[in-house]
Amino acid sequence: MKRTLAVMTMTVALTVTSNHSSLAGAIFDRIQKTGVITAGARKDAIPFGFVNSQGKWVGYSLDMLELIRKETERKLGKPIKLKIVEITPQNRFEKLKTGVIDIECGSTTFTWKRENEVDFSVSYFASGTQLLTRKGSNLDDIGSLAGRRIGVIANTTNEAVIKNQQPAAILVKVKNRGEGLQKLETGEIDGFASDGITLEGLRKSAKNPNNLAIVPSYPYAYESYACTLPENDSKWRDTVNYTLLKFMEGIVSDQQQAVTIYERWFGEDGVVPYSRETINDYFQGIVNTYEWIPLTVFP
């Protein structure tokens, strides 16, 4: 798995920075005038973005947005606020293109098709398409999906992976991960396809999590997460990338403040544990393609 993530790292680091030429920097300039970053987030992307029991937006991606806010504030030399707008898989790119939001950070995967609509930051996490299913369902390898009812969110990379790799699967469209879990628990579907890391968060929120399992052990396809941005604003994109790279450098060099953020969501006692060794290798591959940022102060 680590070798696969390393290959993904080189691909994403080289591709997501090959964006279109910059225009006037309208987004960054607007943030400077208004003092507000308007960011999109999803409520169903545990542990990346969700609303906790106190009604507060929280998650790994929300922490990345807060770091971006602080870096923007430092660059502009004035107070900057972060405003969160709920988005869905169906409207996230439209809200970017129409100027409703300035950035979206969550569990969005880089694809070349999407690159034609929006710009992407450097990748800041990786996962892959797996299934949440009931234990004993006999779902596992891609061949086992033939003739089975698999829930998918429309127009996602997870839908594309299942459709392309197993055309004989019966795809059942759902609006979001919550509906996918509901249909799985009521027996309307045999499995729900999404990214493995978010499926684990979803499993933990189930009525009977011990009755559910994530399969297979290794994803059907690996995917890299990145923030999405309006096209053609290099000033804004550079600020976002600088922030994310500085965070990743903090992880690989074991800086306490960066590690604390990571451990909050992915540590042994975090929301969804994920190997530091694996993510360190992934982050190292990304930061190696850029000039090192002096970590005199983090964040």
C-alpha cells in the first residue's frame, strides 16, 4: 500500500500544480477587501467535515481551512474570518464556479475531468474506493459485486470505479453517505461504495457498528484528496498550497502542533485511526517536490 501511495504522490504533485495561467487574482483580492474566506464543507464526510453534537463544524478539513485562514491573515496583515457554507457532491463545483464559495476542502478526489471545471490544491490525504457492508454478505473482491445492489452517490469517483470495474453490479443512487448507511441498515442495498476512510467514520455512526465491515482490505482504486478552488487565481492557490505543504512538513518533521491536528482525527485515539507511517510516506513524497518551507513557527 505504501508503494502505491508513493506513486500516487508523484502523480498528484506533478498534475495538480499544472494549472491554467492566472488571471487577476480576483478571489484573493476579494478576500482582502471583505476580510472573509467563504469555504464549502460537507456534513457527511467524517472525519474530514461534519457537524458535531454541539452544532459546530469540525473535522480534519475544517482544521486545514483554519490554517489557510491564519496564513491568509498573516499575508494580508489584517483579520480574516472563515465562513462555512454547506455543500453537496452535486453542487460543490457549481458553487465554486459561480463565486458562492472561495474554496472547498473535504473528501474531493482529483480527476482530469474535474480539472476542466475547477483548480485543485496539492493533495493533503489519500484513500480509495471500498464498500461498507453487513458482515457475512460475501462481498469482497470486485467479482463478488456482480448482481449485487451497491449504493453509490451519483457523479462521484466511487460510482465510476464500481461501474467501470464491475458493470454487472446493480447501482442504487443515493444522495449522501447518510442515506447510503440507512439503505444498508434496512437491507435495501447489499453494500455502499465510498472512500474507505470516510466509510470507517460512517460505520462508527451506525446503530450497530459491530455488524458492519469495510471490504476489501485494499481499495478497488486509490484516490487523492485535494481542496478545490475557482480556476485561474494563482495568488489564492499559492496561499492554499503553501499552507498545506507547511502542515505536511510539520507532520513529517514531527512538529507538535501539526501532529496534534493529525492525531485528533487519525491517531490511535482519534475519530478514525490511520497509520502515521503510511501518511508520512505519502506527505514526504509530496513535500519533496517543492522547496522546503522553514518551520520556524507553525502554523
